[in-house]
Amino acid sequence: MEGTVSLGVCTAFSIGWIMQPYPNWKEYTSYLDPLTCIAIALLFIVSPFKILRNSLSDLTDACPPKEIMDRVSGLAKFCCEKHGLAAVEWLRLRKSGRRLYMDVRFETQQDYNIKTIDKIRHDIKSDLKDKLPELDVLLEFAVKNAAVSGTLNSSKTDCAKNTKAIEDALKYTYPR
């Protein structure tokens, strides 16, 4: 910044010195110094506005730029193919400061056990961290077209019975 100010002042004084011998231009030399200050101030005000614009998007947890979105989306698809998963069901990405936060849900065609899913989760997180160290990842897995067990796919009567049993247990434990 100091170099730019020095160059601007030197240029202004040089122009003023060149204008001195010409009688028609001599009266305008007194305006050179304020015009130089205005020009330098306008040049320097651009940088703080750029910083403010970038900081504002970081403060509001705005969506990262398209290049980053495309890169992370490509990495998620690569991890999906590498580990034999069906598809990336959805991907959410947000940027806060220098950190990126990614929520992704993978579809699986197979009904994996917990250990296998945990190993795949660990491998995907490692792969993503190697490529983007500033990335925090939350992974979800869903089985595509799978029959869900009866405990999760209960009918309304089963839910009512379970609710009644819980209420009875609470009444017994905590009488009103």
C-alpha cells in the first residue's frame, strides 16, 4: 500500500512539474494533489469491500462456490463407486469460515451389517479428508428397496398397544 501511495504522489508531482511551464495549465496544478488522493482512496476501497463481501457469506453459512460444490459432489460420487454403493441420494454442503460441512446420504443395494457400514463410513471419511482437509463429514446410509423389519414398520394398532404399555409403565413408576 505504501508503495502504491508513493507511486501515486510521485506521478502527481511529476505531472504538476510538467504542467508548470504551460500558462493555461498552471492554474490546474493546485487540483492535482486532491485528485491524486481521491484516486488512491478509490483504488484502496475496493479491497475492503471484497473482504466484507466474502466475510458476509461466511457469516451467513452461505453455499460454497460452484467449483467447490462440483469438486465435493465428484468426490462423493467417486466414493460411492469405489465402495459399491448404489447412489448418492442427497448431498448438502455449507461453508462457515474456512470449514466446509457436508451431509451426504448414500443408497445401498445390499443390506450390510453394522461392521461393514462402519468400515465403509470410516474409509469414505478418510478419502474425503485426504482430498479436502477442511471438510467435516456427516454420512448416512439407506438401503434401497429393502423390506423393513416389523418393529419399525408397525401398524397403528401395534403403535397404540406400545403407547398404552408405556403409559401404564409410567403410571406405575410415577403415579399422578
